Amino acid sequence: MLGSALVVGFAMIKGGGDLQMADLLLLVAAAFAGTGYALSGDLSRSLGGWQVICWVLIFSLPFIVLPILWVLPDVHWQVDWPAWGGFFYVALFSQLIGFFAWNRGLALGGVSRVGQVQLLQLFMTLAASAWLLGENADLVTIIFAIAVVGVVALGRRMPVARR
């Protein structure tokens, strides 16, 4: 909880200090994603990580079909091959094969421990953009990143009871 509070605090400071509707929608999305991760981790213990994500994709198909049909007429199909390659790479590796390993990790290490790694994602992205793209990482960003890393490291050492 402390790590999440730090990340939200960082977002508030960097986002102007007040919540917008998009922030609230992102919070709802994060709650749903967290629930999905927790359930995936539990199910992966019995089914296996690859089966869980495959079944999730199958069960989500009815919810995806209508929005796809709604935007399909506006899709610009004249896209270069590198763009299609990027699309298929993200679809196959990030959204399918990547979850094989992620779900397995959740099953082996426990949802509460392994799930904390997600808190580091924001700061790893900022570090990569500073290194690769020359973006500035100010003192506030560095302080929050160190605090989140500390909380995640502390959380990994805390005892967690398995159900």
C-alpha cells in the first residue's frame, strides 16, 4: 500500500496537484488490472501461466468484438510493414507470451511479492527515457524512485502468509 501511495503521490505532484477524470479512470483500470493479476497468479498455480492467459483472452473476446466492429470502418489499412511488425510483436510478446512468464512468476513467488515489481515500472521507464532519449530526471523523480525501490525491497523481505 505504501508503494502505491508513493506512486500516486508522485503522479499528483508531477500532474499539477489535482485529480482529473483521466486519473480516476486510470485508478479504476489499475484496480481491475490488480484484480486480474491476483486471480491470474492464483489460477496459475493449478492451471499453469500459459493456460490462464489463453483462457482470459478467449473469455474477453465477446467484450472486445463490439468495440472492434464499431471502429473498424475508420481504420486506415494502408500501413507500412514495419508498423504491422510492431503491432504483431506487441500482440504476441507483450500480451501473450510475456504473460506466460508473468503468470508463472506470480504463481511461484506469490502475488503480493511479485506484484510489487509493477510499482517499479514507472521509474524504470523514466530511467530508460533519461538514458536512451536524454530526458531530464529531476530531484523529485529521483527521490520518489529511491523511496519506491526501498518500499519494494522492504516488502519483498516481509513475511507473507499463503492461502
